[in-house]
Amino acid sequence: MKKIAVINDLSGFGKCSLTAAIPVISALGLECCPMPTAVLSNQTGFESFYCDDFTDKMDFFTSEWKKLGVRFDGILTGFIASHRQAEKIFRFLDEFQNDDTVFFCDPVMADDGKIYDIYDKAMCDAVTRLAKRADIISPNLTELCVLTGESYEALSSSEPDDIAKAASSLLNDTLSTVIVTGIKKDDTVLNVVADKSDFKTVSSKKYGGSFSGTGDLFAAAVAGLTVKGETPLCATEKAVEFLEGAIRDSYEENTDRNFGVNFEKYLGKLM
């Protein structure tokens, strides 16, 4: 069975990070191997939460997994809470990333034109280094601007081909695909998939505002599907189809955004 190592936090409520990745990757018929960076009572969008930082425990996972002699067909990284966590992820990649590993990096650090409060320039630089080492990345429009130095004000009002041009500037010998997610245009949400040959857009209907964990669900689905051999474009199309129904249902049921989307009954689309 193919294996994907997922390095992210674990939240009891919020349907994000590992609680999003584990069921999605499992539904795809792959083994999800979680390395928790922190354990939380609930995700940080709630007014109150408890967090147990696992940064000091991450190296133990790397060392013990190395003893087991395991290899990973994919590696997926998401939110990083500190410089120390970033360095431990680089150590993990040095041990387990090889030419046959699909490394998918979701460069979580900003949204709606603003960098998250806990991220300073050094943290953004660390995420940028991770992104450049990946095979596929999935920045939102704000994160694309952080990665490229483009103006958010200018790019947010641009056409998809301009966004694709900015995304393509990140491509290198390793990074082959940039998927720019969640671009809101009227009643539509666009995703721009840019590779070294061209770009395509994948759209879905917009339902209300944002929900916790949708980016994590998307990243897990695309990472899993590409490990199974799908192209990034096809994987994006399937991930968007999977998520659209879950977001629609959650919007119609007036679900609190902090609790995430009701994706469970749509896992069959991935199976």
C-alpha cells in the first residue's frame, strides 16, 4: 500500500489539518502516516482552545520511522507554527524525500491580503524554502503574492492568465505545478493550475464565506490523487468536485464556519 506522511497539527474540532487529511487519504486507498506538530482541543479560529506543542517530539518520529526502514510515496505539509518546526520538517525531508516521492506543500501563511499575525519575515522565508523544494504547492492568492513579491491589490483584480504568469515564475527543476486556490470572482471560485507547459482553470460555485479546513481537505485530496498517478489538473478537478457538495451542504445548513464542512458523506466521490 502506498504511504503519505502528513506533517500537521491535530485538532479535536474544526475538521482541519490531520482530521481532514486522514479520512481523505484513507478513502483514496492510501495509508496516511501522521506526524503531529501540535495537538489542540479545537482549531484556533474558536475564541478559546488548548494546545499541546509537539515540536520537541517531531525528531523522535523522524528517528523512529528511519529505524523502521519505511519509505513514503508522498509527503504533505501544511501549517507551520514556528521556525523550529520548519527546521525539523527540513530534517524529515532530508531523510525521506527522494526522486520517487511526491512532495506537496500547502504554504499556509496568509489570506485576504494579510499575513497571519504569528508569521514574521523569517517564517515566510522558511515556508518559501519549503515551497521551492516541493513538487506541487497550493497557495491561495495572498500566499502567491508572498511567494512571488507581487502586489495583492494588483493581482486580486487580475485575469487568470496574469495569476498563472505569476505562479509560473515559481517553477523550477523540482517545483512542477502551482495550484492557486480560492480565487473569488463574482459567484464563482477559481483555481488556477499552472505547470511548465500551460495553465488551466477549475471553477466551482461560491457558497457564502470560508469554512475551516477546506484548504486542508483540498491539499489532502490532490496529494493523494497525484500519488495514485493522476495529473495535478485531474486531481484538482476531482478535489473541487468533492469539496463543492460539502461546502454547499454546510452553507445551506448554516454550519458555523469554525466547525468546518460536512465532507464525510462525499468521501465516496474519492473512492
